[in-house]
Amino acid sequence: MTVTTEEKMMLAENPGTPVHVLMELAKDEDFCVRSQVAWNENLPGEVICALKDDPCLYRVLENRLAEGLTLPDPVKEALSSSCEPFIKRAVAYDPSCTSVILEALSYDVSDHVRIAVASHKRTPPQVLERLSKDAEEIVRRKVARNPSTPLATLLALSNDTKVMVRRVVAENERLPPDILASLASDEEGYVRYCVAGNPRTPPEALATLAKDYFYEVRVNVARNPSTPLDLLESLAEDELDMVRNRAREALVARDERRST
């Protein structure tokens, strides 16, 4: 007896449909049927694996991640060999992804996958070090932002040729004061702006940045909780009202904290 598409869709959607039936439906030539299988709320791991090369699966995986649902390790391992980059990306973004899988995915040709690996807190230090030299700027940026990145790797990234990478490094509160002082003289205003707002920036560097010709840099010095009182008072007399106002607000806030 021929099963209609409508009947297949109903079977694919039903959480009580037997696994062997879902496995057959996962091979259906109709994308809509396979997609309905993928969205089945009681989808077994073996059926997920059967769909590992199907574009219909990655939206489902992204939805699962958004809901805080993780996949069993054997399923993640199977999906990590998918030919679909967005499926592998979803695996790499899974908070429970193992370091072994992350290392394997770090060699992927898709920058979408490597970006996810570079962002993951479980990515091994030696992998982050290698990805810090990736040809794609955004991958290096993600390494610079990753709290698991070794300090030595961060220091190397502080000399990156791309301003957006150095900017992310300059925001990192793990940087030693001497490196922040060095970045305070960066030729790019975006980098100096981030140094100006970093609480670990030394007073001497903040004093230099308080005279920066980009007013946004001076504003960020006024915002910095580590800025010395005398510098704030100086900025409160800045020629630009935006800088003056922010410095005066900071002075008032400090007075209020002292009085409580």
C-alpha cells in the first residue's frame, strides 16, 4: 500500500513513531518529510546520526542549543564528520563538546566551524595557539576573546596586523600592565579606546590617553574605574563637554561611594 506524503509527515511528527520507521523516513526523497523527522520531539540519537549529512538537521541542532539541550558524545562524534559545515558548527558550539572533537574540528576547512572551536571554553590550549595564527581574522578574534586562551597566545595576538584583533586583546583584563602600556601607543584609535577602558591599564598610560586627540579615548579614560582622581579632575575641565560631563559624573559617583 502506498503511503501518502501527508501520512509520512504525520508519522515523522509523532513522538511515538517507532525508531525503525523514523529511520526509513529519514531517507525519504522529500525534504519536507526528512525535515519533519528532524523536528520530532522524541528523536533518537541513531536517527539524528542518520541525518548527519542532511541540511534539514542544522536548524534543529541550533534550536536545541538555544534551549540548553546537549547531544550524547557518540552522536556529537558522528555529526562531527558531517559534510554540512553548519551541522559541524552546531557540534562545536555544544557546551559539552569534548576536547577531542573540538581538536578534530579545528582543522575544518569551513571558517564557520573554526570560529565555533575558537570560541569554545573547552578547546585545548595548543589548539587555541594554532588558531591564533589562522588566516581568517575573525577566528583570531575569537581566540583573543576566549577566557581559556593562554596568556602567551594573548601576548602574541597583541601584535596582530589586524586592528580588530588587537582591539579585542586590549579589552582583556588578563593582560599585564606593561602590554597594555604598549598598546596605549597603538596607531589605531580603536585599540587605544579599549586600552583606555581596561581596569588593568597603568596610571602612566592612562595619563597619556587622557590627552588623546580622539575624544572617545578620553571619554573611556573617564569611565575607567582605575583612573586616578587627579586625572579625572583634569578631564572634568576638558575642552569637550562630552568628556567633561563623563568625568564629572565619575567624580560624583566616587564621592557617593566614599560617603556610604
